[in-house]
Amino acid sequence: MKRVAFVMRLKEGGLADYKRHHDHIWAELVAEIEKSGIAQITIFENDPMLVLYSEIHDEEAWTKLWNSEVHDRWAEIMNPLMHFNAEGKVDSTAVREIFHLETKAGQSS
């Protein structure tokens, strides 16, 4: 399992719609996420910044998802909410993990 994270930037006023769409994510998109090898996704916000954290089973998981038909349809809804870079891609940056800690907190003895 590999942990992957991205920082993305929303357009001003886009957070409510972004959250609403994710609160009602399509079952077919969830199936495609799983099929692509993405085990979990968590998104944190500090408007206008988003931090997407994921755990993947396949190095190409995100590439597979981004190149799927269902993600293309999802992107049509998300694109108006996001900033884009000069290459026409969502303004995002991969971030590197520099610390990770797991404890036994909450586990039965």
C-alpha cells in the first residue's frame, strides 16, 4: 500500500458545491475508483486549498482513474470549481510524505 497526497486549489466560492457533489458521489465512480486500485480517499479543506490523501494498491491507480469515462463525466462537474495550470490540468501539486506514525491506540490488548 502506498500513500499519495495532492494539494489542489478551488475557485473562490466553489467549496459548497465541491462538498455537495462529493457528499453524493456516484456509485459508478466509487466502483471505478476501486477498480483503479485506490483503496481510500480523504479530502481536507482550508478554503480555497484542498488536500487529497489516498492509499493506493497500484502505482498507476490515479492515471487509470483520470483516464476513465466515468471520471471524464465527473470532471465536467468539478472543472468549473477548480483552478487550472498553464497545461490545462487542475492546479495541483503532489506532496511528499515526510512523517508517518501508527500506534496501537484504540486496539484491544
